[in-house]
Amino acid sequence: MSPALLIRADADPTMGTGHVMRCLALAQAWADRGGRAVFATRLTMPVPLRQRIESEGFEVQPIEAAAASPQDAAASVATARSLSAHWIVVDGYAFGPPYQRTLRDAGFRVLAVDDYGQVRAHCADVILDQNLGTSERRYADCADHCALLLGPQYAMLRKEFWLLRGWERQVPQHAQRVLVTLGGSDPDNVTTLVVRAIAQLNLNGLETAVVVGAANPHRARIEAAARSCASPVRLVERVQDMTELMRWADVAVSAGGTTCWELAFLGLPNLMLVLAENQRPIAEALHQAGVGVNLGWFAACSAEQIAETLRSLIDDPQRRCAMSRAGRRLVDGRGAFRVTERLSSVATAG
């Protein structure tokens, strides 16, 4: 039986839910090996997200101190000791070298999850960066003992995706089903912009599913935009299994974040809008790899541009087929297992 794993990650309407959701995949893979995983998170976590984690059988421990403060680190150390944990996972750009050093000085091994070197000069035992195009150069300033797990082979997908490794997508001549998923919070209400773009398409037979995330405060405006569409638009909330929607869809419009790896794994052609600076390199790299279309920074993109690009993709089965194949080649769904194998082997050796 694997030792306990403590995961320190936060979610709120500003930062979104991506850090926690990819750690949920890690927790599931750890539990699959017979281990126990516990989340330590600040009280800003949206209630539906907390309920989702708990429904998976994982405990959530509150952190009442300011994020990444000495008090936060002390609370994480105390929780890890109570669990007899070997590893503490930190996922969030605030958890820099001082925080990591406190955890290591207390006798714990540390896995730091990063994106394109957002956190400088790590001193964790292992650094995980699952992004396409990342490199050792981005972590040249880290401590000598840091081991690197780099690239989409470590993309951590949740359990519902593991079960679909043999599933094959059928690419229709004309795409008719559109999935819109712009993160757990979408503070700038980009979802409404995309729904307005879809209203401009006016295509017979078009159906749209719009995911409204757990921390999204704009439901009323999204619903109003949906009513203006001639084609059916349904709003979907509290989604427990995203694979059902991703398999249903023929094309997606998403943020340039962690959802992109899920879409790639299921071979779903994707238009990406950059909603935060840390998403920019992800969207650019996936565009270059032919996995998705990078629409760029959301504030510089009009509904007309989104509609034109979406219409072009809907009408181009060859391009959608090529994007689907490229995504399946890039992400095989075993990333979380590779990470847990690494952590478990170190814990056993220790």
C-alpha cells in the first residue's frame, strides 16, 4: 500500500479550478495504487468543487492562512505529519522556493506542479510540467537535486478518461455538435462572447452544449445569450463526467488551459481562446502541433472572428480529422500513472 499523499492546491473565481482538477487526477491515480490522498486548500474553493472531490472519496482539509504564507506552510506540514505522508504536492504559482524549502526542511519530499517555469528557482524534489514545448532550460535555475518530469506524456487526466483509452472518434462530414467549455470560473465572461458568435452561424442542425463552471458568476448573462440563438443551446452545470460531453461533440471551443489535454486525448478538434497569460504558450504550442486552432487573447477576439473560424472548421472534415489524430498521438491518458509510479518508487526506496 502506498503511503499517504498530501495535495496543496487552491481554486477560486479568479484563478479558476485547473490546479485542483489536475491534482484530482493525480489523487485518483494514487488511490488506484492503494494509497490515500488528502487535499489541503483554502476556504475560497467553490462548494461544488469541494463536493466533487469529496464524492471521489478524498478528504479536504481547510487552510485558513494566507496562501503560501509561513502559516500556510506550517499548516501543511502539520497535516502531512498527521497523515504520515511521504510526499506533499504543491500546485500553484504562489508556492515558490521558500514554501517548498519549509516543507523539505520538515522532512517531506515535494512534488511541484508548474507550467512553463512560472515558478522560478524551485527547490522541490520533483518538478512536473506537462506542457508541450517545455524544456529543461526553463528550470535551469532550480536546485541541483530537482528531478524533471516534462511534456504531455505526463498530462494528468482524471479517471473517467482512463477508461476510454481504446475509444475511437468518428469524424462527420459536417460538424453539428459544439462544446463550449471555458474553465471553472471564466471571470471575464468569455463564454457569453462565444455563445454570441455561435448565434451568428445560423446553421441548420447545429447543437451547442455550454459548460458553466462551478465558480462561474455569469450564468444569467450566458443564459440570455443562449436564448438569442436560433439553434438549440443547453447550459450544463456540475458536470461529473466531461467525457460524455466531449464524446458527444464534433468540435470544441475552450480556454487554453488543462482542458486542452483532455480534448486532445479524445481527439476533439478545438478552438482555443487565451484567458490568462499562462495559457498563451499552451495554445501556441498546440496550434503549431496541429491539435487545435489558437484564436489568441480573448479581449482581442470578436464574436465575428470566432464565428468565422468555427464555421471554417465545421465545414472542413479533413482538417478536423487531422487535428483529431494529432491530439490522440500527443496524449495517451497515462500521465497520472507515470507520475505516481515515479513518486511511489522514490517513497519505496526511501
